[in-house]
Amino acid sequence: MERLFRFLLVAVFAVVFVSCGVFFSSMDGRWNIKDPDNELLTYKPIIDGYLEGTVWHDGRDEDLYAYPDSKAILLRFSTGDFPDSVAASYLTLTVSMQPTGDADLYVHRILQPWDGLSFTQPPDAMPGFFDDAFSVARLSKSAVEILVPITSIYSGSKDNLTNGLIIYSEVPVKFHSAELGTAPLLSIEPE
């Protein structure tokens, strides 16, 4: 009888320890983007390239260029596998050409469907093409990689990113495309 009592006591303590997270931590603490063991969902773009005025340059042959008043990067992701609801999102870009100085990088959510051949004018001249809200990140001239928190423009429904992202820069800069190096990477924290 004493053995049964000890066994039940050990079993109760084991259940208590497991249920309060002493041995196992919940995923709630695993969303830090800088933690290499984070449990964020990651996605590479299905389309990456840049616009030079109205001319589309696919990222398969070149890097992704963002030059002030002349070139803008466009990215589109396959949102079918995205979680239904997004709590936070981040975009990671790998620098291919260092900027000449520190500058801001602006990321907007695209609102209209597009393809590389459909541009008759630059997107910034097309009202309603992209969201007026934007995320901004400081781009340093010594940057190798840049992390842009984009939760302010992409959270909530997975359909909010169906048409992708457009990126502008204050100084000339190049990033790796999916084909030529480290692809842009979208990291998502499910809600």
C-alpha cells in the first residue's frame, strides 16, 4: 500500500510539473526574430524583381535594385500556406551593394494585382496601387543584412499580402534576389 501511495504521489507531482511548464516551455516565448531557434514561419518570394520606371526586371537574372526616383523592388509571396491570421511579420533582405551612406528603406503593401508586363507608369504615380502606410528601416552603409519589421503594414488576415510588397530607398542599393544569393525572407508569427 505504501508503494502505491508513493507512486500516486510521484505521478501527481509529475503532472503538476509538466502542466505548469517547468520542463516544457510554451511557444509563446519563441517569437523573437533574433533568436536563431525561433519558431517563426518563413517564406521566400515566388516573384522578385524590380521596376525601372515601367520596365520590369525579373530577379532571376539580376539583383534587386532600389534607387531613389528610378527603381523600386517588388516581391510577391504565395499566401496559400500562410496562417489564417498573422500577429507580427518581418522582412529580411541581404545587401548586395553597400549604400554610400545611411538612409531609410520604405516598404509598402501592394493593394492591386500586378504582373511584370502590366505597368504603363511607375507605381508611385498610380493612386491606390500601394498602401499609404509603410514600414521603414534604417539602412547602414556597413549593413550585410537588414531586418524590416512590417507588422504595421502586414498583420491580420493572410489575404492582406496577396499582392506583395514594394520597396523604395533613399540611396542606391542592391539586394540579393532569390536566384543570385540569399533570397528576401518573410518571417511570420501566427496569431
